[in-house]
Amino acid sequence: MNSYFINPQLKKSSISLGMIMVIFIIGIFVLLNNHYSQLKEDYVHSFGGIVAKINEEDPELAKEVIPLLTTEISQEEATKGAEILREYGLSKDLENSLFPYINTTFKVNNQTFISIFIIMTLVLFIFNYYQHTYFYKRARKITSGAKNIVEGKYDTYIEEDQEGDFPKLTTAFNSMGKIIRNNLEELNKEKQFLVDLLSDISHQLKTPLSSMIVYNDILMEKELPRNKQLTFLGNNQKQLERMEWLIKSLLKLARLDVQAIKFEKENRSINRTIEEVIKSVDNKALEKHIPIHFSSKGEVLLEQDFYWVKEALINILVNSIQHSKKGEEVNIELIETPIYKRIIIEDHGTGISDEDLPNIFKRFYKAKTSKNSDSVGIGLALAKTIIEGHEGVIEAQSELGVGTKFIITFLQY
């Protein structure tokens, strides 16, 4: 019952209906009072005429009769009186028209009751019409909105500034439309993502495939010495390895983008992860005679998926090695404070221009000044996705000709 009156519109309707019923009862009460007043008036007129006749004939008898008019009589007296009147043809079975005062009052009362009934019916009809108009109007708005959504107009919005069940239904409808719209946008994004992914794979595989085709044609069409054949086969092997790495990286990035990979995080030492990363890139560093220095004031624990964090750090560290000159060092520093845990990877290589710096984490982006032909611009994009999947933030600071610093931050809260 309480929930019924919580609805403002139903509460308003109930109050309006109650007021109508109160007015109707007051009208009936007034009508009955008028009826009783008319009865008394007719009573006085009727007996007044009789008393006047008696008074003309016998004033003394009139004085005896007048007090009896306002005195309650017994049932026995009433019965005797009725029998006497019946002898003269007067009874309750006579038509109303033979009783002048009663006939007039009867007609007036009938007309009044009919008038009240007609007025009451009109009022209730108008009230009912108003109520149905209110509800059906809102129902039609929701029906129209649903039709618009079916027709593909997903930006449909129904305005409602009142309270009650219908406004709640309208709000739920708007929320449903928003959810459908967001889901369709996500589907469109996924479609575009697949289109872009296929385009990226096609573009990135085009160059190594072209090189392999050329090398293969030369091997098939020309008589080459064994050492030349081995050179071309070695080049093909490099291109195959590059394609394999590229496809694997693209698939990893694609799975991360669509959240098909769930990180299996464990609270483990990030120091050991960094040490494993250094071991993984040791050969690349030795080729360029680049020493890697790692410093930390103590063991730092981090909620991490070891495999993926290692993958991210390897990509960043390889990038630093590739863009460093022979003999230059790369420094890794691990810091822990009450607020954050931070990994800093700093090289003293070629650096990145201010124009290129904002774009280095975009997939397949290569700096205009880059001289590394093997770089495809996917490693840093993959690293950024992995770090953000661990609630971390990565940023880069660089100065052309001085070096680059990658800062990875994981907040403690």
C-alpha cells in the first residue's frame, strides 16, 4: 500500500478522486437537507389548511388539535387514523398526483438527483479522460522511442522531468538505448580494429615477402657459387625470422587490445624480473659493446604477470640498445616510495625529437630520424599496452643527441 502512494501521479489521482467524492457527498447532504426543509414546509402547509377549517367551525377543537401536530402518536392511534382515512378513500396506494405537496417535492427531488448523477458522470469521465491521456501519452512516447531504436536511430532520448514509475521507466529506456548505442560503437570499433589489423599485417609483411621473392628468383634463375647461395639463403632466413617475430607481436597486441588475455598476476620480485630481462638481451648488448647497469636499494615486490612484464621491459630495453652508440651504457634504476614503484630505463643514444616524442608509443610509428631499417614500430606499443594492463603508466623523456629516459610508474594505491 505504501508503494502505491509513493508514485506522485497515483497519489495525485487518489487525492483528486477523493476530493470529487467529498464534493459529491456534500452535494447529497445539502440535497437531503433541502428535502427535509421542503417536507417540513409541506407539512406546515398541509396541516395549516386543515387547522384553519377546524378553527372556523370550532375554535376550541382547533386548540386541542394543534398540539397534537407536533406530538408523537402511538402505533395504535396511527392505525386507527389510517383506518378512518381509508374509509374516505385515503391510503398510501394513491397516486402522488393526488397529494399536491408530495407530488411537487417528488418531481423536484427527481430532477435534482438526475442532475447530480449527470454532473457526477461528466466529472468522472473528464477525470478518467485526463488520467488515460497522461498514461497513454507517455506509453506512446516510449513506443515511438522503441520504434526509432529498431529503425537504427540509436540517439533517441525521451525527456522526463517528473517523478514516479513512468519517469523511472523512461530513465530505464534511455539507459537501455545508451547501452545499445555503446555496444554498437564497440562492435564498430572491433570491426575497424580487425580492418586495421589486417591492413597492418599486410603492410608489414609486404616488404620481407618482396625481398624473399627476389632472393628466391635469383636462386632459381641463376647459377651462383655456393657462398652466394648461402648469402641469399641467410637473407631469406633473416626475413623469415623477422616475419615470425612480427606476426607473433601483432597477434599479442591484437589479443591484448580485445582483452582476450587475462594477466595472471602474482606478488613477486620485480628485481628478478629485471635481471631476467637483462639476461634475455645480453647478446644484443654484447654485439654493440653496451654495458647494462641495474641499481636498486632493495627488493621490490609487484603484482605482476611475470611473462608479460618481462615482454614489455625487453621491448623497451631492446629499443634503448638499438638507438645507442657502440660502447654507450644503458642504466636501469628501480625505486620504491610509499606512493609508487618506479622503473627508469635510460640510454645515452641518438635521442628522439620533440616532434616524434608524442607518437613513439603508437603502433608502426617510426621516427623520421630513425636509421634502423629493421624496426617496425611495434615493440613500444606492445610494452605500453602491457604496462597499462598492470595499472601502470609509461612516459618518455628525450633530447635529440643526448639520450632517452623511459619512466614506468605503478601507484601503491
